[in-house]
Amino acid sequence: MIEMRQRSASWLLAATFVIGLGTSAAAETPMEEAYDTFREYRAQCTAKHGYDPDNLGPLSDFEAAPGEADWRTCVYKGVREILMPKTTYPDLYRDLIAKDQRLTQQVLAAQLTRQERRTLIEEMISDIRATESAHAALSDKAKTSESEQQRRDFTRRMINDLRGFTR
């Protein structure tokens, strides 16, 4: 039970912004770069506030860990300043923060457990991941289509130019 509570604290941003944006050897997208920057920022929040959602001691279902509130405020700021300007869907992140804030208040009021909050936030994270991934796929497809169109246009021009030899 304690282990489950420890993992449940990794809620919003420990798992949140992995959103299908892993780094690769190819050039990173602006969102991937933002995620890398955000990950570093999140580590700074952890160091500054002494709260690490991945390494919690035993907590009751309805209590906040020492430094957790300040850490959350710090991480929310990072989401707003680092991730939201780079995404096509800033409202999804705004909604995620607002929901996490509401759910956290419910946890502290003993109306919701930390695990229930985690489950609800992970559902939103999954939706964001799917939306961001779909957008990335469409963007890649559009770039490929544009490149293919440019190649076809070049081929047509080349063929038209070469037809001059047949006249």
C-alpha cells in the first residue's frame, strides 16, 4: 500500500510530459526541445523544494508531502512558461493544471485519495499524449506530402523542359 502511494505521487508531471515525445538522433522538434528543457526545470523544482514525487516516504491517502505544494507551484510555472508556448494545444495543459489543482484540494479535504487523483490525471495525460501524437503524425504526413508534391512539380517541369527536345 505504501509503495502504491509512493508511486501515486508521480501524478501530473512525473509521467505527464512524456506524451510520446521521446528524443531521437534526428533533429528534435520544438516540443521535444521544450520537454527536455522542462525535465531539467522540474529537477530544479525538486532540488529547490525538497519534494521528489518519485521518492516519497509513507503518506496517508489525504496528506501532502513536505514541500509538495511549493513544488507543484514551481512545476505549474514550468508548464506554463516552457511547454505551453511550444504546443499547438495549450488549453490541454491549462486544463490539466486546473484539474490537478482542483483534485489536490479534494485530496487535502479527504474527498479523494492520492491514488484516485493519480488515476484521473493519468487519464488526462493519456488524452494529451494521444492528441500530441496525432498532431505530430499529421504534421509529419503534411511535410511528407509537401515534399512529394514538390518532387512531382519538379518532375513535371523537368519533363516539360525535356519535351522541347522532341519538337
